[in-house]
Amino acid sequence: MKKALQQIFADLGGGLSMRPDTLKSILPVRRRLLRGMLAALSIFGLPALIIACIETVKLGLPPAVFLYTPLYLVVLSTTLYFSRLPFGLCAGVMLGSLYLIAVFNLIHFSFAGAGIELLLTVSMLATVLYGTRAGLLVAAACLLSIAAAGTGFLSGVFQIEPLMPATTGQAVAWITAGIVYVLLSGALVLSSGMLQGHLIRSWEKVQQQAEQLQSVNQGLDREIVDRRAAEMRLKQSEAQFRTLFELAPDAIYLNDMQGTLLDGNRAAEKLMGVDRRRLIGKSFQSLNLLAPDDLPKALSILEKNINGQAGGPDELTIINPTGKSVVVEIRSFPFNLNGKNIVMGIARDVTDRKRLEFRLGQAQKMESIGTLAGGIAHDFNNILSSVIGYTELALEEIDRSSAVAEYLIEVCNAGNRARDLVKQILAFARQSDDVLKPVQVSAIAKEVLKLIRASIPATIDIQPNIHSDSLVMANPSQIHQIFMNICTNAAHAMEEQGGTLTVCLQDVAIQEEPKPLESGPAPGDYLKITFADTGKGIAPEIIDAVFEPYFTTKAPGEGTGMGLAMVHGIVGSYGGHIDVESTVGQGTVFSIHLPITKKRGARLTLETEPISTGNERILFVDDEAPIADMSGRLLEQLGYRVTTRTSSTEALALFNQRPLDFDLVISNMTMPNMTDDRLALELLQIRPDLPVILCTGYSKRISEDTAVKIGVKAFIYKPIVKKDLAAAVRRVLDA
């Protein structure tokens, strides 16, 4: 009870102590309430006005019509223009109108009319619209109006209407009415004030909560905007990295720690040759894309990733569903994504790089063999010079019909074959100094095919398709060797089952450069020579080795393994290109492209010419005593007067003393104390018109063209053969 009373008095005190600014906080509510009151008064006041006017006229009170009608019109106008008028004016109009009507009723009808009730209404509405204080003031003013009206009636100033009861004029009745008004107005004003206080506090709480809610909403709005922006950035970032992921040239893939593929980009799809949708969700062990030998290596890489270590670079071979093998270099990096350990792998196709590395290794191997060939050629040719030269000297001293002569002839033949072998080795190494001349390949091809036809089984058919008579810059013997080597290999491949050898010659024009990682002829006009057989074919794993020296698939004693290597070297020395294609069980095709020369000339023929002789004076210089002695004897047999020296310094000193005693000097190119070109230059300084011939087994430092520029008249290649020596000497002396 005590708390309830305290709350009531607190509410009363709160209502009485309410500040004007507090009422302003609920001004929108008060305006809506006032507008509703005016609207109700305008709507329901019209029939009340009509009834009141009729009744007052009956009672003989015409002034009431002139009062009620203007007041109603004012209230109606205020209602219609409410939104344009201030709150105080509208409230004053309504309260004033009700007050005037109440006073009019009170004056004419005493307290028996509706005047007191209207005054109660005015005090209550004033409380609602302006607060408790205003309500009490209005209630007091209304009480004074009642007192004034009662005094007027009791003093006779106001007259009771004839129809009203007489008791309305008694003093007790007016006092009772005043007391009742005080009690009712007080109750109404105070209760309305309390209610208004509750409403205002509730309104303020609502406003405060609304402000808090608005602040929270603003925070939520900002958070939503930020979250949407973050989501947009995340989507953009995801789209950006997805684009980078998809467009990366290297294959990128994700797998879990069990080796199951989670994702892969387009390059990975292309590399593996399988739609990625068929790969995702499967382990690399079950896909069977790795070469069997590389599976342990892949498992080892996965084990590293499980232990948190990066893997690679490691090379693995992938075999896609088409059977194509692709060598890839793989790097793998384990990391954590959304609480799950996964592996990102990057695989780069290095097939072309491995092929290029292999070709580079082959080229280096060829270069090494060429260097070795060049190193041994000089010494070997010196040895052959002695063997062939002394054999030819011996043949001149004995009866040609004797058995010894036959033996010596075989020695010469063997020496000549050894000489040709050295030339072949140098040709393979692209270090041969054979003179190249325009050669009609078609004529040599026809001769070789006739020769081959007689030496191979009848089960092998030869089909010549010769459609070109173009000339190429070449050596006829080497062209002959190319045809013999390749045709012999083709016949060997078909000797068991038989078959067909097709040899085709045609002119072709190459228009485009070869691709960077592919070999091929440069743009130009070529003679294309094709050898196609229907033999066993060459296995893919060894086809890249067929041009290597000493590589052969023949049984021991059936081949040296130098044939195709020499062909490769000869074709390369001509600026040409050779290629091979083969299918096991179907056959092999060798294609050779040789540049067509614009010079045309007659094909060279090897004719036997008589050995030339003479009687001129020759100085022969060679650091090898056997060669100097042998060569001197050969020249003497030809009628020349020969002086030999084994030292370049001795030869220079002799010539310096007697420069006019020699018609020709033949000097070895490589000698101690003084190099080949240096001796020739010193001799020519002493006697500029002196003919000089250089003799060499092999020299990489000076070429025939360089020697001619310094004044040398001719080159003789070891091993020295009597016929070649005689021809060169006679040619220089007769020039």
C-alpha cells in the first residue's frame, strides 16, 4: 500500500513538475489527438448544432443560434486548415469554443443544463493538451465561472428559464454543484495528468529505445554494407585468382594427403588428356596416368608433403589415354586450407626441353668425336703415306707378274681403303676438305640402284621414282656412299621377308622456317631424296640413336655402325638435312634435303689418266723422315731432282742460300719450330714467284682457301699416293 501511495504521489508530482520542453517531445502525439478531437467535434457537432438551434428557438432563445453557428464554423475551419495553423491556435479555438458554449448553457439553463459537464470537458482537454498545471488553471477558471453564474442566479442578475425547475436557483444546489465540479475536475485533471506523465515517460523511453535501435540499425546497416563490400571483394578476388589459376600455362592441381585430386586447371586437363571432371575425386594411383617406373617416385613426393615438406623439382612421365608420353617437372607445396591439409602441385611440360637436351647431347657427342677424328687423322695419314708410298716404290722394283707383286698390290688396296676410311671419319665429323662441285645426283642414283639390284635377293623389289635432274654441290664419291649405305641398310631390313625399296628424287621448295624445338631444312629450293622400305622398322626407343657412330642392330661382323653416322655427317657438311620416320612392322623412311645449286655443270667422271713426269728441281720438307724419304723416291722415279729436309729451319736456311736452285717446294703443313703458313711466307718473301705446295694429313688452323691467299699454289692430302702427287706437281709447274 505504501509503495502504491508513493507511486501515486510521485506520478502526481511528476505531472505537476512537468516542463514545457517535455510536452514538446510529445507534440506530434498532441497534434494528432487535437486533430481527432476537432474532427469529431466538426462531425458530431453539426447534428447537435441543428438540434440545439431548434430547441433554443422553441424556448424563445434566438441568440443561441447566433452563438452556436459562428462557433461551429470556426471549429470547422480550424479542422479543415489544421495542418497550416499552429498548435496553440487550434487548441485555443477548440477549448474556447467549448468554454463559450458551456458558459452560455450555464447562464441560460443554470446547472441543470450541460454547462458544468462542458466545463469539466474543457479542464480535462486542457490537461491533455497542455499538461496538469494548465488543466488545474483552466479548472479553477471554470470553477470561478460556475461561482459567478451561481451568484448571478442567486442575486437575480440571471433569470431561470420558465421551463427549468425552480430548485435550480437555490444556494445549496449551486454549492453542491461547485463541490461536485471541484471533485470531478480535480479527479479528471489529476488522472489525466498522471496518464499524460506515464505517456510522456513511455514516449521518452520509446524515443530513447528508438534512438538506440536506430543507432543499432545504423551499425547493422554499416556492417551489412561492409559485409557486402567484403563479399564483393572476396568474389572479385576469387574470380581474379580463378582466372589466373585457369589461364596459367603450367598445370596446377590440388590434392589431399591421400593423393585424391580435388581440383585442376585447364593446363592440367590438357596435360593429362582427360576431362577434369573425370579426374576430380580419384587418386593418382587409380588413374593409371603415371609411367609404372615413376609411381614409387610419386609416392615418395606425397610422403614428403604429408610430413610438411615441399617436393621437387622432380621429373615424372605421364602417359595420357592416347598413349602419348609427356615428361613433366613437378613441384608440390603442402598448406592448410579451412582446417584441411592439402597439397598444391605445379607441373610443367618439359618434353620439348628434354628432347632439346638430348639433341644438344648428341651434338656435343658428335663434336667430341669430330675433335677426336681430327686429332688422329694427321698421324694416321702419315702412317698410311709410308705404307702406300713404300709399297708403290717396291712395286716399281719387282716384276709385276710375280706373287710378291700381287701381295704388294693388296697392301696398296688396303692402304687406299684405310685412306677412304679416314676421309669418311672426317666427313662424319664435318671436317673433310674434299672439293665440292656441281653433281647430278640422278645419274649416281641410277648407277647405285643397278649395282644394288645385282647384290640383293630377288624377293626385294626396287622402285625408282626419279623426277629431278637438278645439281647439288657435293662430292660424287660421297653421294655414291650415301646411296650405298642407306640402300644396303634397307635391303638388310627386308632380306628375311622381302619387300619393296622405293627411291624417289624430286625438287621441293621449303617456304617456312622450322619451329624452335624442331629440326628441319631452312627455307629454299632442295633436292629431296627419299628411301622408303617395307622392312622391320625401327623401335621408337632407339630411333634417335641411329645416327650415332658405331650404333648398329646388326649381328657382330655384319656392320660397323658407321654407315648412317657418315651419311649424317656428309649431308650436314652440304648444308642439308636428314630425317627418319619408322613404324615397327611397317617400314622406315629416310628423307634427305640437299640444297640445289644455281650453277650447272657436267657430272664428274673418274677416268684413268697416265702418270705425269718431269725433270724439275724440288725441295721436299716433312718432319717425318720416312715420309720425306718415300716422297723423294717417288718423285725421283717420276724423273724429278729432289732434295729432302726434315726440319723447317734447315729447309729455310738452305733455300736462303740457294733460292734459284729449286723450281718447286713441297712442305708439310704441321712441323715443329715453324708452322706451315709461316714457312711458306718466309720462302715467298725470299722468292715471290716460287711455286709452293702444302701437304697435310689434317689441319684445322688453315684451309685451302687461306693457303691460296698467301700464295700457295696447291694442296696435297695425305696419305700421299704416287698418281695424285705426280698430277699435282705437274699441274703447278705447268701453270
